[in-house]
Amino acid sequence: MKKAFTVFLVVLFSISVFSVSAAPYPGAVGKKATLILKDLTNPVWIQAAEGAKAAAKDFGMQIEVVAPIVSNNNDEQIQLVQQAIAKRKDIMILTPADSKGIVPAVTELNKAKIPVINLNTKINNESGRANSETFVVADNITCATLCATELARLANGSGEAIILQGPSGGQVTIDLTKGAEDTFAKYPGIKLVDKKEAKFDRATGYKVTQDMLITYPNLKIIFSCNDEMALGAVKAVEEVGKLGKIFIGGIDGNKDAMASIKEGKLNTTVFKNFWLQAYTAVEAAAKFLDGQKLPALIPVDLGIVTKENVEKYLAM
Amino acid sequence: MDETILEIRNISKSFSGVPVLEDINMCIKKGEVHVIVGENGAGKSTLMKIISGVYKKDKGELFFEGAPVQINSVQKALSVGISIIHQEFNLLPHRTIGQNIFLGREPIKSHFLKTIDYEHICKRSKELLEYLGLDLDPRTLVYNLGIAQQQMVEVAKALCFESKVLIMDEPTATLTRKETAKLFEIIKKLRSEGVSIIYISHRLEEIKQIADTLTVLRDGKVVGSLSIEDASIDQIIRMMVGREIKDQYERHYHTHGEEVLRTENLGAKRFSEVNINLRRGEIVGLSGLVGAGRTEIAKTIFGEDAIEKGSVYVYGKKYNKMNTQRATRLRIGLVPEDRKEEGAIVEMSIRHNIIHAVLPRLFKSSVISKKIELSVASKYKEELNIKAPSVNKLVKLLSGGNQQKVVIAKWMCADCEILIFDEPTRGIDVGAKAEIYAIMSQLVGKGKAILMISSDLPELIGMCDRIYTLKDGKVTAEFSRTEATQEKILAACV
Amino acid sequence: MKRIAGFALNYYKIILLFAILSVSSSVTQDPLQNIKNMIMIQAPFVMIYSFGMTLAVITGGLDLSLGSVAAFSTCAAAFLIIKDQIFLGIAVCLLIGAGLGLLNGLLITKAKVNPFIATYGMDWVIRGAVYIMMSGAMIYHFSNDFKIIADGSFLGISNLVYISVAILLILMFVFQKTVFGRNVYSTGANTKVSRLTGVNTDLLIIIVYMISGVLASTSGLLYVARLDCAEAFLGKNFGLQALAATLIGGTSLQGGKGGVGNTVIGVLIMVFLMNCLNVLKVSTLWQDAVFGLVIVVSALLEMAKQRYANYLQL
């Protein structure tokens, strides 16, 4: 009995020694991190949470993943930051819902000397009082540029275009819209005729697209700020028999969107790889805790998904 | 003493073309209690609202202390010296007595900061309360006061305005006998100091005690003004209804049938060990002061309140639990005290209300036939003489008496065997009262049984075969029709 | 003048409908297709769940959990429907709707929670439950046998129209012509009087919330069939849209008044107005404001209608 116990202890000890020695960033092992997301209900953010947890496991860190109950709520995010400070976390990975609104919370983090890894959406640091160690990003403007360029290519660089937006004022919508507008502006043949809010959801995207098809009979391009609205648009376009004549692009790269691309309905989407974004952010945190210096910007690979390469992404 | 303070000359008023007041002339003397009586709808409230600036008159003039005045707002009336205490008080329950008395004209302490001088409010309020014989802290929240005390706060508010004319609309409707006596003392005190009081009441018995002068209104016209010494109750009633009511309480007494309702050691929230019974063909009264548990007993028998102890026997069958569905299935009907909140759905039509209780039995297939509905409702409207152009009229547009008839019609329509009437004639004018008494007599004549709760002792004695008296939730005595007198009953109640 | 004012107050909603329609038709190149879109596709969805809200409002309450009930019941059913258990799936969906409605009803009647708080709270609970159930996944690519429910048409008229009109007629019959319906109105107008008249008011209210739940699931199911996707965020704005349609239709929050017929008009005004703003190329930012204004103005007009009912001999 006693012997068995000793063996057990030895095994336990060796496992822990082994795992510590195997960790690429020994300084990060056992450290406590908090990841604050914008939302934990949308599939892409759930992927992000999984990516972060996988990274924490790989680097021997403890991670708590939280998000506001009301998605994209700045006030709740600030409260979550305050809770993390109270719990004396070692590092904070932050995805702000509101680039400017989050600034006071980041200032508090700076004061508490908790390092901040900025993920996905940039913290506005014009005041110089909201410092972060690095910015891990699959940049939204780049996303929009990729998607809009593909749509413009499909439409031979001419025709009327609309943008389906998320709720007004959201940072993602602002960035994506800017990226798409700038891209379309490069094509003299493309005319951006309208921007409509469709609340990021499929049913609204469907309804708004119906109205848009009536309003702009010569519509050629629909740029949607997420895949859900894009799929609603696909349904509306399909019902008037204009699939193939109108080109539709989404952002995010969720499973349903890829399946639709495979069927030849949706034309394109941008795979933002939220899993990899979060993984990269946690890895950056581990590096920082291990004493390494971080670059100001860590880009995460983006992929433009089209009918030709969709199989590759579906397999991921 | 004979100096006229307020004179009303040729005042007329109509609502959407229907004249409500026609050519009213009246003189209020300084330091008198001027009682105004009249059936519901006679125009008393409208007249008072014109005097106090709530409504605008169509025609006529008002003279205050001999000079013509234009009263076009409540503020104007107050500044002239006329205030009104409505039946429903205008008090903020979550403010203190003092704050309520000075509401809207709080004394300012510092003109710079506009801070309120609470010390002054407290001091002055205390003086007023003391003057009224009330030992209350002006910092008490109105929420914590009883009805009578709230009314005193209203009086204090009026005094604080240094009102010369004080209008009181049915001030004793919700007061107990003791509280009423106290109110009368204060009225007399005010009168002796030269304040004129215009007093509206339904309770003819009170008028003799308090009035100096009496004006009777009928159908928007002044029937006559007379000094109280010259008036007898019969004469007043005659003037009010325009006809003679020989015997208000017309009862034919019948031989009683079998017992339909009995309680055995019944107990619930406010009462205990109540044993009463009720037979076919009789009216049994429950007498007691407010809070003695009368209404609670009625609601417990009817199943609205839960039975905590004992049981109810209906047609000889014992029930330890009761709910309103079971009670109605057993053909019990309750005509509650609060007509507008519990008796009828006032936002709905007469037809809706009359048919309400009988619905599931009338339409067994569950599909409503409008034709049958109309004919049934019209039949009861005729039978009970409900005064309305059609059964589609909303109940809220009817007078109190007609509303009550609608509630009774609902239970007659459902063919109830046992009816509980809780204060059936409260706030109802004399003419309608007589009609309701007649309906009750008719019902027991057909072998129904009635349990009647009333604070009006003459009415109770006039109508009932037997009377139970209650005190603090217990039955104290039982009187037969022949034994019952007001004195005996009162003695058993207090 | 009196006559004109009376007529305008009585029929202002119909007048408004035609006014909006003529504006939107005059600027579009294909007004027929536009009207077809609105009446055959957009309105039926909104109508069905708005009926649920209207019934709850008639009882003197309201049902803010419509959207989450729709999401929860359809997501649960989608697991079956994707395996081609279509009828079982539909049955499960409607049963869950009724069950959640029962829960709402019990909270309101037996636990005596204010309807606003009960259904608002339940909305969060149910929405949370559906997020947990789906954990970020979506269920899509249903069989055509299922999708035809919402996609199909008969004699050139969308199935959605048949379904919503059938529901409308059934509800109108039940709530206008039966003892049950009459008692629901009485209970809404004055619960206490109804109870004191021997009506089982608790049971009635519970049944109404169950019907409301079933209607929410039905509209959810139609959305899923139409959009070919069951997801956790379905119907996030159902509750407030339905309340808006109910109020614009003229069903008063006091209870005991109005009806599903009014709500048809309310929904049409809402759908037509949104469409009109879209085809007029009005910025989305303005749409919410216009929408709120319509709710407030229709409430004011309803009040005016009541106040001057006598004067204008309505």
C-alpha cells in the first residue's frame, strides 16, 4: 500500500516535471489569464474561446474566458475587466466591443500593472492612456478588402453594389464598411448605391435584401458584413432567380456559408479563423510572461474562400 | 350671520348637448352649513366642480362677498377662498402630512437657493392638526393614515388656504359612526368661526344633525331651498324623487323553506368560529362595524378567500374547500361592496356583464349566439328596469344604481339560489334603492335565499328576517325581525 | 367637418396603409413584386408571432419571450427534422412552445409574477438555454419536404399566406365567438370581477400563454423552413416587434380590448412602412426613429378616438 502510494507520487511528480520541461514558455506556466470576448453566443466567438483554451492547455496556463451577457455591451465589458483586476490576474487578453468606450478600463489595467494583449479589434490609444503590449489581428479592413476585391473581380469591375451592415455604430461594421467602400472606389465601374442595417441576422438580411432588389433592379454586388446576413441575401436573390447574376460575399467563414459556396450560391467569404486568432493571442501572452519582447502587431492569416478552394477550408 | 358669502346666479351647464344644470340660483350665507341633496345624476357634483373651478360654466354668474368673480381654474378658486374636498382624496401617499398640506406652495427659506422651509411646514401643520383635535406628527407619511385621518389632512389643507367656503363631497361615506361624530364636531367648530360649508350627502339621517340650510336638486334644477327646521325626512325624499315613497322596505314575509347554507365553526383571516345559516325565502342580515369581518365572511363563503378552519354546508353538503368556480356552480352569487372593481366590468357593455355568469350554461356548445345573448340580456334589462338606451351601452356610463342592477341581473340570469349582497345600496340614490329592495323581496318571494351585509341599520332592520351581529370577527348575537331595534343591534356590535 | 374628422379617426389606419402603399409603389419599378413580397412573405411571419403577443395583451399582460421560445423550440426540433423526422419534429416544436407558454402562465398566475417581469426573465433563461443547447452550431440543409412548408405555393399564393390566414380565422373564431374567448376578454378587462363571477381566470391566462407559445414556435418553424437554418439567435427582436404591431393595431395594454384582426392591420402598417423607407432609400439610421414615432402617434390617435367618440358619433 505504502509502496503503491510512493509509486503514485513519483509518477505524479515526473508528469508535472515533464510537462513543465516540455512547455515552450516556462515563464508562463501556471499563470492566470482572462480573455474577454464580445459575445459567447455567436459561433465565431465560441471558436475563439476554444482556440484560447487549446492554447492555454498547450502552454500550461489557466484561462478564464468571459463575455458580456448582452452581446457587444461595453459597460459589461468594463465590469468584467474590473472583476479580473480584483482577482489579480497575471495577464489580460481583450477584444473590445467599443474601441473608445473600453479606454477607461484599459487605463485601470495599466494602473494595476496587468499587461494587456489586444485581440481582433483595436483599442483606441489616441489619449496614450490605454496601452497594450501587442495587437493580434485578422484585420477587418483587410478582410473587407479581400472580399470586396473578389466580388469586384466576379462582377468584371462594374455594376451597382450595396453593403449589408451590422447594428449601427459597431466597430466591426465601421471597419468592414470602410474597407469595402475604399475597395469599390478603386473601380470606376462600380457604384455603391446603398448601405442598409440588417442587424447581423439572417431573417433581417433576407427581408432587407428583398426590399433592395425591388429598389435597385440592376443590383450586381451585395457585400455583407457577416455570413448570416449574406445567407439571408442568398435566399432572397435565389427566390427572384438572380443567383449568378448578383454576386454575394460574406465575412467570417462559418460552416453554413462554406456549404453554400460549395453549392454555388454564396460567392465568397473571408475565413477569419477566430480559433487561430485566439490561439495566437494566448501564445503572445505566454511569450510576454516568459519575458520575450512582442512586436506591436501580430497578424493572423486570413483566407478568402471561393468555390475553387472551399473544400480545403471545409476540411479544417 | 345673514351675510351672503357666495351667490350663484342662473348657472347652466351642458355636456355634449345634454343639459346637466339649468338656471341654478343659490345663496350660501357666511358661517352656515348648507347641505345639498339630490339623487345621483341630479347635478350636485357638477355644480360643485363649477364652483371650485374644475369645470367651466356655460352661462350665469358667481358673486363672492357681493362682487362678481370669474372662477376659471382650481387655483383661482383657492385664491378666492373656496376649496373642495373630493370623495377621492388628492393626497400623495408617500409624502408626509406637512408636505401634503403645503403641496404646491411650500414656504421658501432662502430666496437664493429656493430651499423649502420644513420647520415652518412642521410648525404650522402641527398647529392646524391641533386645531382639528388630532394628535398626529406632521412628519407621518399619509400612507400610514386611516381614511378618517386622511380626510382631516384634507380639511387641514383647506384651512391652511384660509378658505372661506369649504365644499365637502360625501365626507362620511367611508367613515365609521365615531369618526363621523368627530367630523361633525369639527364642522360645527368651523361654522362658529364663520367658515361656510357646502355639504353633499346621501345620508338623510345625518342631515338633520348638521345642516342649517338645505337645497334639493333634481334633474339639474333647484327644487327648493329650505331651512332645516322646516324640513322632515319624508318631505326631503319627496322633493328628491318627486314622488312619495310610502314604504321603502316593502317586504312580504314568507314561510321559510329548507336550509341552503350553513357555516360550521368557519374561520379565516379576519374572523373565527362563525356559525350562521340561511333558508330559502329569507333575508339574513350581517351587521357590524367596518372591520368586524362581514365582507370577509361573504368572500370566504363565496370562495374568493380561503377557508382556514371549519366548513361550509351548501344544500346540506359539506365543503372544506371553496373557490369561486365551485361557488357559482352551486348557484351562489356575490354582489360585492366595490361595484366598479369587483361587481361589474365597467369597461364592457351591459350585455356582456349580464350574460357573464351564465355563459357556459347558456351556450353548451361553447359557441356564442349573438341573437340569444341579446334577447337574454334585454329581458333582464327590462325586468330590472335598467335605464339605458340599449344593452350595448358600457356599464361605466351608467349611474351607480343602474350599475348595481346590472350586477344583480348577472346573478339572476345565472339563476342563483343563494345571493350574498354586500352593501347593496351604498352610494345609490333613493329611487334606485327602493327598486333594489323590491328586487330583493321578489327574489326571496321566489324561494331564493339572501345574505345581506349593510352598515345602514334602518335598511337592515327593514329588509331582514333575521340579523346576526358581529364584533371583531365573532358572531355576538342573533335577532329576529320582531326583536331587532337599532339600539340592540348597535349594542351588540360595539 | 365633424364627419370628415370622425371618418378619418375611424379609418385612419386603412388610409395610412394605402398612403404608404401608394408612395412605395410610385417609386419602385416593380410595385407588384414588391407588394407580393410584403404580403406573401414578410407580413405572414410577423403576423403569426404578433398574434401571440396580442392575445397576451388582451389578458392584460404581455409576452416578451416570443423570440426565445421560437428559437428554443425550433432548434430542439431541428435535431429531429434534419434526420427527416419531420412530423415528429413539428410536433415536438409546437409542444415545446406550449410547454414554455405553460411555464410563463404558471409564473404569472400561480407565482403572481408581473407578466412583464415573468416573460422578460423567461426570455433570458430560454435564450441562455438555447445557446447552451446549440453551443455555437447551426443546423441547416433540411430536406425539401420540410422546406416546402414555407417555400411552396398553391395557385400562385405562398403557403405562408394560407397558414397565417388559417391561424387568423381560427383565432378570430375562438376569441370572438366562443365562451372561452369571451371569458378571456372579460378576464383581461377585469380579472377580479371575472374570478368573482366564477371564471377560472388562472386557467384561461395559462391557456392564452400556451397559445402564444405555440404561435411563437409556429412562426419560428416557418422561418427555419424558409431560411433553411435553425440557429440560436432566431427572433431576437420578435417580442418588441410584436408589441409594436399590437399597439399600432390598437390593442390597448389595459387588456380586454382589441384583437388579432387589429393586429393584422398593425403588422401591415409596420411592414409597409419599413419597406417604404427602404425603397425611398431613407438611411437605416432614420428608420427606428420613424418607427417609434408611428407607435406614439397611433397611441395618441387611439386616445383621441376614445375621447371624442361621443362628439364625433363614432
